[in-house]
Amino acid sequence: MILLTVGLVLLGVFALRFHLDRRRLSNGIYLLLGVALLGAWAISSGNDIDLTRALVGLLVVLSPLVVLVLAGLLLANGIQMVRSEGLRIANLLSIGPGIVLLVPYVLLGVAIATGSLRSVLLASLAMAVSYFGFVFTGFVLYSLLYGSMPYKPGMDAIVVHGAGLVGARVSPLLASRLDRAIQIYWAELAEGRRPVIIASGGKGSDEAVSEAAAMADYLRARGIPDDSVATEARSTTTRENLLFIKRLLGERGTSTRMVLVTSNFHVLRTAILARRLKLDAEVTGAHTAFYYLPSAILREFVAIVVAYKWTNAITCLTLVSLPLLLALATTGR
């Protein structure tokens, strides 16, 4: 009953935190831990299995398995990206991490098979990889959940984040964000509200015009009135984008209650950043081509790891030290 109780408590904590503010990455960790504990309880409840061993076994098997599956998916996605868009460095981004994720387990298997003492060090490395595999699973699980939440109407502003241009025209990725913003605008208008759509994005060194200007032209060409379109053409990052938007809305005398429109893979990180900047904002995602998602999600995860670098560093170092401490304790007997 211990696993069942703790699992239900964790799911209860997740539900409460999700209700209070769903823009937290830790919500996904509570959810994953709760589901894992209930899974261990379900496996052991109908069999004569020790609960502690069931839980440890589940974590020991599941974490490396998740990493190995992820490695396989990244390699497959890299091949698909090369076939679809050609042999370019950007399209090889998922192949490198896929190989890196496989290396520790291959080396650990060789070390164990040959009885090498280096297996302890490799076990520590595998622990680190497994930790990030677990966090990645929580990130993806919660990203899917957050992204599936319905849009909350009643916004004063619809902010569309830039995503690069093709010359002076919006790219297909950016067009999908703008189309989503247009859909929200007409829905709000039908309910008697008239939010402003803010096209946001600066001018890159290889772009003919600012992203904001091209986005505004796209919106007007599709029937959005001039007085419902505003631009923010200075930002180069999502963080700058949100800060400039907050200032722009303040100058217009408009409430800062807003919905941020981005691609579906970018939803959770944008929401977390908005929360950290104390913005009253929700985030909704636009459709993205499926083959593009693995590389994009990986980049989002890396950015999240960096944002929470100290938490991840301390936890990872603790886990890495466990095989070493166990080896020392065994040797000292």
C-alpha cells in the first residue's frame, strides 16, 4: 500500500499545483513520479513481489530504456531530416545526441562483460544519462499535456512570436503561428472582444525586413484591421520579446492579460519563461511538421536544462556519486 499511497499523494500534489499554475516544469516531474509509483504498485500487487525491489527494478530498467528509445528515435529522425531537407548541419543535430546517448551503455556493457573495474565509472556515467532521460520524459509528457489544454478566451492581446523569414516573406513555420493567431482573433471578436495582435520579432542579418513587419503584412492581407495589428521589431530572443511586449502594452494602456502564440514544441518553455517574468499570460501552440519535432523538442529540453542548471547539476552529481560510494563501501568490508 505504500507505493499506492505515495503515488496517489504525488498525483494529488500534481493536480493542486496544476490548478494553481500550470506553467511549472516540476508539475511534469510530480506527474511522472506518481504514474511510475502506481505502475510499480500495479505490477507488484497481483504477484508475490517485494515492493521495494519492484520500484527499484522499475526505475533501473525504465530510465535506461527511455534513454535507449530516445537515442533510437533521434538517430531515425536525423536520417529522416537529411532525406527530407538535405545534408546540412542543422539537419544533423539529432544524430549527434543520439550517438552520445548510446555510448555510455555500450561502454558499460563492454566493461561488465570483460570484468573491468572501470565499470564503476561507467555506471556513474550511465546514472547521469538515466537522470536526464527521466527528466526528459517528464518534460515531454508535460509538454504534451500542457499543449493539449484548450485555449482560455478573454484576452486583451494575442502575441505571435517570430520564427525566421524566407527573404521578406514569412516561413511555413511562422505562417502556422500567424494562422493560429488569426483563428483566435476571430473567435474573440465573435464573443464581443477585440484584442490586438502583436507581431513580434526583430530583423536578422540575413533578412530583408524585420519579422514583425512581414508578419504584420501577412495579418493585414488576411483581413485583420490595421488598428488591431501592432508590431514589436526589436527582440532577438523569446525573453526580450516578452519584456518588450509587456512594455508596449503598458504604453498602449492595455491590460497585460495575453495569450502567446508559438509553435507546439515551444509552448512549455515559453509558458515557464512567462511565469518567471511574472506575466499574466497563457500559451497556445500552432501545428508543426512531425519530422521537425524531435530536433526542436531536443533543443527546447537543452534550454530548459540550462535554465535550471543548478538544480540539475546538484541532482546529477548526487546520482553520479552513488556507484562510487557503493564501490568504496564494498571494498572497505
